[in-house]
Amino acid sequence: MKKILSQSININGQPIKGPLEIPGVSPDEITLGHIISRILSFILPIAGIILLFVLIWGGFDYMTSGGDANKIKNAQAKITTGLIGFGLLIFSYLLTKLISVIFGIQTGII
């Protein structure tokens, strides 16, 4: 795995570690669970920020609709879509945690 995912490089004698570097785990022992954990640690905050912007956008459209039924419907659809997406994100996170507990792979996944 180390040859596929470069984890460190030396530039003028200064080692630079890669984003998948996991404290306490040697590069030869990195598993798929470790990689998924690192990727999710980046994706979950980004998804929360996107949700915030979708809710702000839907709220802004709702406030500026001026009573137009079509604009209100579109704004409500944006808000609903954002909340459903957030619900799916939380559900997938909990499902991953449940599967990791059932199969006994708690170390390395989330």
C-alpha cells in the first residue's frame, strides 16, 4: 500500500508527511478502514458547510419570494433537499459505525 499512496517525501532533508499519515500506525499497516476514516474526516465538515449554504440560499429565496407561490415552493424544496441530504449523511455515518462495531473493526473506521 505504501507504494501506491505516497505518505512521505524528503525535500532537502526535511520530511513532509502525507494526508493519510496516521499517528501510531506504520505506513505498512494502513488499512482500507484507516483510509476511509481519513477521507470522512474531510468530507463530513465540508458537507456541513454545504448544508449551511443550501439552507441560507433557500431561506434567502423564501424571504425574497414576495408572495409568489412558485418561488416559495422552490425555496421550500431547497430547504427540504438540504435537510434530507443532511439526514442521509448522518444515517450513513451511523450505519458505518454500526457495521464497524458488528464486524469488530472499530479501529480504523471513524
